[in-house]
Amino acid sequence: MPGRALIAVAVLAALAASSSIAAVQDTPKLDYDYFKTRVEPIFLSKRPDHARCYVCHVESNNAFHLERLAAGAQSWTEEQSRRNFEMISILVNPGDPDTSRLLLHPLAPEGGGDVFHSGGRQFSSKRDPAWRALAAWVNGATLASPKK
């Protein structure tokens, strides 16, 4: 009898391990080129009735901090974009936009977002094209991916 229990525990452990491996293999990789081309511009875009994300987050002392643009620059250098990518990647759960802080924090509560964001509600709903671009990146979109 104890042998059967030990075998059952071993089988359950093997199943749990294989499920974990499958979950890791199914997790999409965040694409840097998509980020640089489609995500970073969102942070510089002026949205009606809102400041650009950059205005608050270049000076921020929180998890979402953007690199400072050089005087007169309209975009980040390659090195700055790489640092932005690394920092912002921490704020997402690849393959799960609905639990990623980057997407929830600026989303209106009525649309499924966080209760508070001092920068206001950048996105009123998940139908917002910029929100959808962020979600696509979190879901593993690449520049070669077909647009949805």
C-alpha cells in the first residue's frame, strides 16, 4: 500500500512538472522590434484630455519609468529603447494582457482596469487601438504578424 501512494505522488509530480513546462513553452516571447515600432510611440502620443505617458513617466519614481529623450529628440536612441523594453517588460505577463499592470493601470475601471491611475484613464476600453497594440505585444505579436 505505501508503494502505491509513493507511485501516485510521483505520477502527480510528473504531471505537474509537465504542465509547468508546457505553460512556459506556450508563453509568448515579447518582441523588441514590435515594441520599438508600435508600443513606444504610444508613450509619446498626445491623447485627447490627457498628457502624454512620457510627460509623467520620465520623471516618475515608480515601476513605469521611461528614458529621458535628448533635447529636441522625437524618439529614443537604440540604447534607450532597449532600456525601456527591459523595464516595461517587467510590467507585463506575456500571453496575458488582462493581468498585465501596463495594460490595467491606465484602463478605465468600467473597462476592466485599476481603480486608480494618477494620469487619468488613457484608455476607456479594451477596444482602444493603442490598448489593443499593447495587448498584441503582450500576446507575442511581431512586425510580421498579421494585424487583427
